[in-house]
Amino acid sequence: MRRTAVLTATVALALTGLLASATPASAQAPPESTGHQAPVSAPRGAPITALAAPDVSLQNVKAHLSQLQSIADSNGGTRRSSGAGYTASVAYVEQRLQAAGYTTRRVTCSPGCSSGAGPSLVADWPGGDENQVIMSGAHLDSVSAGPGINDNGSGSSMLLEVALTLAAQHPTMAKHARFGWWSDEEQGLLGSRAYVSSLGSSDRSKIKQYLNFDMVGSTNGGYFINNITTTAAADLRAFYTNLGLQPEENTEGANRSDDASFRNAGIATSGVAAGASATKTSSQAAKWGGTAGRAYDSCYHRSCDTTANINDTILDRAGDALAYALWTQAVGTPTGQDFSIGASPASGSVQAGQAVTTTISTATTSGAAQTVNLTASGLPSGATASFAPASVTSGGSSTLTLSTSASTPGGTYAVTVTGTGETTAHTTTWTLTVSGTGGSRTFTNDANFTINDFAAINSSVTSTASGSAVSPVRVSVTISHTCAEDLQIRLRGPSGTYYTIDSSGGSSCTSYGTRTYSVAVSQAASGTWTLQVTDNYRLDTGFLDSWSVTV
């Protein structure tokens, strides 16, 4: 949130799954500390029924926050709109949205934005009446002083996970859902203002509601709603009221975040905040917990605004509040037949020559149950897949057995399981790791590394295998990057010798994904093996997700 420069209704709540762990704040007695405030629990609010808005995963939201922290750490400790940390943040959000099926576009932050400010990002989920757009947004930039994890990684990460949850649930849409991640908010709401200014009067009129989320995880925070008495705020207010939280008007944040850009254009707005530098009152502490006389966020616009500066309970509720509002406003009654599919566990490991299993589960998401036929693809050589049974009625499950042979090369593989129903097909990914035989062993580094333009990253593993490496060694690499042609990839063995396994260059861009290489080496197997990834071109950035070497 930038620094200061200048309906009572009865709502049928649709929160059956969301409120299983929700608690009235008046029952809270959170522990006092100078850092993270632990989640608390207490009795539920009043029983409610209706549409089943999903429970947004706090764990996933915090994983996004960790990625934003890592991006800041790799870029001078900040994600300011004019720096590489911001550009990498846009790439992180964009890649995950595109992989989930969103149509995204980068919106130039002009006119009037800071010099060098990166683009805002807008994402549309297909379906729904495009003349009735329900939009939600959060600013993605930070101040120069720190990584901006609460301000406003919290809103941006929560918004991303709600968008990914919508994609995973794939409900029937009555209205069109749109999400925005804004640039240059900290310099005066400039990114959102540029976006709204770029819209013609017809496109502006299609946006029926905009909800903003800025600083939604303040450690000593509360439950504030923008324009709390308006129709746009009704769903958010209903959600919090049902929890007994007694939300208040966000007076501290009035006209200080991106909802102002939309409201000034005549669009109905609301949103959620947990508070910034203002002081919590005694009455607020009594109903919400926390400490009276202290700032809602004592790390506001400071270097200590890190992943430690987050209140899990407040953050979790903000995500569920948005999900409730979005499902209430935009999701329609399901029509026709549809189903979902998933794997549990989502990954498995096996020694070459042996077998491993996982359970493939299905569920009927609309209409009547239907027959789903199961197949698998993306298997390593020498491996076969079988299902017991090979087809299920949606709502049922099957055991997938993946059998490898002694010749199956070690490495990590993304196995795609496809369920083909009567009218549609859905997929889920199961990650398989194979350890080699005959003295071959696989070593993996799953740590994420940010890949920036004109920079190299080095990720290492320590091999404890004995003897000489079996040549060729197998290298499996998983990278989230929209232009593989930007990347030069080299393997360095324990002796210090480098082997170029992929060269940069080309006239087009393709997504990297997971790729495997056979590298002829003359090395001892034991010692440090390093994968070096260099981005030799500008614009596209990404992440090394994991890699393995079989020696």
C-alpha cells in the first residue's frame, strides 16, 4: 500500500467447506510476540448452507510468498516496480496462470508511470458473460526498502492461489472472472490507473465489480473492508460477519490502493486489508486478538517485511473471503456432465526394475456420474503402466501401477494420467523418480533458483556414488521458462570440467518444461555435480524448479 499523500443485507452464505476451521475473533487469545502471530482456532460461526465455495490452500499461498521472497533475495532485497525483482515476480505469476489455462496479457505501465516501471499483468479465465466482468486485483510491486511480503506479496499471492483454485475447480461460469496484478502502486497507484485509462467506456462498463486486496496478512492486523456499506462489499462483509469477526471500514487505506483507480472511473469497488502503520485500538484487540497500542504491521515499508511478517490466520481468511465473493458473484449452476481427476500421492520413487503405485481418484463435479477410461503417457523407456480397474465410474478410484525394467534410465519424469469421459477429458500429473541399477545412482536438487536476464545460476548436488561415472550420464532438468531458446545449460563434473548440454539461440520461443540429456563424460562419480543455467537474452525470465543427474 502506498503512503498517504493527501448495506446492511441478508446474504445466503455459500461456505460449507470454507468455514470448517473458522473462528469468531472474540474467542481468540493469540500469543503475543514480536514476529509471526500463530494461527488460532475456536468454535465455528452459525451453520450455513448453499454453494460450496472452495477452501483456498494457505500452504499454497505461503509457497507463492516464499517464491516472492526468493525473487527479492536474488535482486537486491526488493521487488520495486522498476527493478529486476518486479519483472521476475511478473514472470512467476504469469507462468503459473498460463499453465493453468488463463489468457494473460502484460499491460504497459504508461503513461505517467515511474521511469522503467514493469508491466501490470491481467489474466482472464475463459467462460462466463463477458459483458459482466467480476474483477479482483492486488499490486505486485514493493517499496525499495524491502521484499514487500505483506505489502503486497500477501495480496498478490492470495489472489494467484484463488485464480489457480478457480482453474482447478473449473466450475460453470455465469459471469466472466478477471484478475489483475498491478505495477507501480507504491509510486501512486500508477499501474492500475494506466490500465483503467486504457479501457474504452464500453470495456469499463463491463466491469461490474472490482475487489482489491492490499496487505492481507499483517501480524497485528484486523479485518477491514473497503466501502463496507456498499453492495460491492456485501459478500466480503457477510463472510467475515458469519465468523463473528465484526469487520470495520478500512479508513486507513481509503484512496491509498488500487481500488481508487477503479472507483474514480465509476466502477463499484470494495476489498480487504489487515492494516498498515496505524495503531490497533483496545476495542479491536478485544475482538480480533493481538496487541493494542501497536501498529497493525510494524514492518510496514521496511526491510523486515519478509515471510516472517505474516499472520497465517488473517491471510487464510482473506483468501477464503475472496473465494466466497467470487463464487457467489460469478459461478453459475453446473450444467451437463463433468468430472475431476487427481493422483494421491502425487509423486513416487522406484529402483529400476521394480514397481510403484499411486491411487487415481475421480469425482463427479456436475450432472450424473459417468464412465471414465484411464491411460498414462510420458513414461520412461522400459516402463509400463497398468490400471486396476482400467475404467471407473466418476466418484470411484483406480490403482495405477508403474513397472520399470532394469534398463529404465534413472531420472525424474512427469507422467500424465488422462481420464476420458463421455463428453470431455481431464488430466493429472504424477511425478516419478527412478533410481538406476548396476551401481548407477540418481542425485536430485529440488531447490528453486530464479533465472534472470543476462545472469547465470548454479545448482549443485553431492554424489556419494563410488567409482567412475557411467558414461553417458543422464541429466533431467525441469525449468519454468517461456523461452527455452534464451538458455545455455552446462553440466560441471567433480573434476571441474564443463559439458555444454543445451545451447541458446533460435528465431522463436518455446516453453522449457522438463527435458532429459545424455552427456558423455569421463569423471569420477563421487563429488559435486553442478548444473549451470545462463539466460543470454532479455525479456523472458523464469525458474529452475529441479534437476537430477544419474551417475
